Amino acid sequence: MFHVKTPEEVLEIINSNFSTLETEKLIPLAEACGRTCKENIIGREYVPEFNRSTVDGYAVRAADTFGCSDSIPALLPLAGEILMGQAANSPLQAGTCVAVATGGAVPEGADAVVMLEFTEDYGDGTIGILKPAAPGNNLIFKGDDVAPGKIIIPAGHILEPHDIGSLAAMGITSVKVSAKPIVGIISTGDELVEIHEKPKAGQVRNVNSHVLEAMIKQAGGKPRSYGIIRDDEHVLACYVAKAVSECDIVIISGGSSVGMRDATAKVIEESGSIILHGIAMKPGKPTILGLIDNKPVFGLPGHPVAAYLTARLYVCPLMAKLMGSNIKQYTVTARMSEAISSNHGRAEFVGVLLESVDNELLAHPIRGKSGLITSLAASDGYICIPRDCEGLTQGTRVSVNLWKY
């Protein structure tokens, strides 16, 4: 018997029943992209460590350029040149300028840099400034990027390429990250064959193991596949016990409905407890979440689209919870290209294909069934039609959840 929860209730259950894994790992910076930072990374030095120019030109005191123009340039003696990689050892005297390159050091006393294009070199050691500079123009000041004591990257942040650049700028060579949660995948069903096999009548290839493995990797986890398990309750119980002992999360794909031969719910209940059985959504209603040895065990529908969607909606947030991070769900706003009905008493998730027309995004619903995995390949994301809504009219603005993280 189903004890149906809403999608929102399921996410609240996940958020309140599970906590971050304590395991962590120190890894080289080169391997850190995509991993969850385990601790606050604090600035330990100034970056940059000196005032830098953002253009080729002349470092000046801004006050020496006020009022100048093309017809009345400010005439400043050239006091020298600071080459790339050199320190600015001498302060800039009032009424003079120094030549600097993009990224080069700016001397103490200079509070602006005038671009080369707005200057004239008269060849006698005098530089004409043709445009006034305001204090701070074309300058990056010491510590603008990083200052000691400042939190640069907070704990729980998923490290991206630009974060790696920030850490490299601070001279950080290794990072403490959350361990990847190990997610066991068990596919059940007498009808399943491996993907290299030619299915006979009544058989299908084991799609779910592969799509779930890919999803888990994308979400930062470490998948561990236990292969295909036949519809035998005792055998399934043995594999579930093995997976629970070796993994942080276990997914059982197939066998989650209330049919006579479906053993998933029985195995979870006999070895642990069932938190929920049934979610008010389409596809994915017969989804199970239980606990065995205080570890979450999911029973997902056997149909590939339903299995993938429910795993994305609930397994991925649970993985993020275990890693102490938050998955970023990117969305765009679009208009429905056509009307779509929905009268199931459940939240309905529909794949959509996005098209840009006259600088506006249109969302084309993908008409497919939960067993048709290619319907996902034809979509850019999905929309959710609320359970109390009978459908969407053409032109309705919708929020599209993109498949890409």
C-alpha cells in the first residue's frame, strides 16, 4: 500500500533525516575541480601584492592631470619606466609620470594610470597627457583580489575552474574536500540483459545502470554497479546487504511497484524500515525511500525516464547533503509553444525542447512515455506542472529546469 508524499515533502524528508558525511580528503589542486570544499579557505596574503596597471600607459598622480585636454595637455617629465616583473622601488614625485605596462607594478604615490592612446611623447623626456584621469583609473590596488583574513571560498562550495585560479593565485597546492559518496546501483528484472547483448523477445537492455552511473558522476558521487539481479527476493536481499555494507547510498532500479513479483519494498522493510513508498508525481509514483543500517536505500521505477528523473530530483540532493554542498539548479524562463493537458492529481514533470524565436525562448513539450529514454535526449530540460493544475495554455510562462548543472 502506497503512503504517498508530495515532491516537496520528499525533499524535506531528505533534508531533515540525513546529515553531512564526516569523511574528507586532502587532494592536489589539479584534481579539485568539481569537488566540494570541506572548509573555509581564508586569504593568507595580499593578491596582488602590489598596485598593478590594467593598461599600457603612464602612472600619474591624478591631480596633475585635472583640466587637461587635447588642446591644453598636461606636460609631465618622464621619470622612468617600470618593466614587467620589476618592483616599483621609488615613489612617484608630484608633477612627473612613469611608463608602465599592463599588469606591471605602479609606484607608490601614483593613484591612476593614463592609457597610452591618450598621451603624446614629445621626444624630449616630456609626456603630454591629453585626457584627465580620476583617482583609481586603470588600477588594481594591493589586496583588491585577496586580503588576509577574508573568506575566499566557503565550506560547501563546489569548486569550479575560476575557483582553482583563485587558489593558484594564493599559492595553495592542495585542498581539503568532502569524500565522494559511494552510490550502489542494483538493477532488477528477469527481462534485463547487458547492453552488449542482443535482446530477445520480451527482453530489454539494462539502460538504468548506465544512465544512473553517469548522473552520479556528474553530481560528484562515485557509482558502484552490482549488475543485473533477477526477480528473486532472497538473491536481491543478499545483494542489497552487500551494497549497504560498501556504499553510502543504495539505488534499486525496478521492483518498486506493488506487483506480486516486486521484492524491493519487502527487502527494505525486512532489513530496515521504509520512510516513504509513493510520490505524488508523474512519472515516478512508486518510488521508495528506506533506511538499512542508517543508510538511505532508494527503490526507483524500472522505466528509464522515471528512474532518471526521480534519481535527479531526490538522489542528487541527498548526495549534495552528504557532501555538505548544494546542487545548483539552473533555470530559464520560456513560453509554452503549445497547450498541454495534465489532470492526474500528481505533479507532472515534462521534458521540453527550447527554441529561440524573436529573442524569446519557446518551450516545446516532448510527448513521450516513461519507458522512452530517447525522449530525454531530445530535451534541454523539464518543467513541472503542479498537481492542482489541469494543464498549461499556449503562451504560458514557465520555468525550465535545465538538465545541465
